[in-house]
Amino acid sequence: MDESLVVVMSKLKKYIKNTTGCSISMEALGVINNKVLQLCEDAARRAQADRRKIIKPSDIGIL
């Protein structure tokens, strides 16, 4: 899996703080980022298997 940063850390940290009152560690942010990357890769594979270049909500395994 690519280790690119796709999650905006400052926005996620602010969201977590504002909605739960909790803080989030850098390690947890990395795990969340990797999950987002994996979701995108899996969805792209599903779209490609259906011979599409557009990822649809149905391609995202959690929906």
C-alpha cells in the first residue's frame, strides 16, 4: 500500500476534538490514513472488475 498522506490531519484532529472531546495520536492518524487508502484501492478494483473507471458508492465495501 502506498504511504501517501490523503487525510488532512489538522481537520481530522479538529473533528475528533469537537465531536468527542478526545485527542488523537499520530499513530492513530496513520492507521486511519492507511484505512482510507485501502478503501480506495479496494473500491477501484471493484470498479475495474466491472469494467468501469468511475468508483461508485456500491464499490466501497462498507456501504
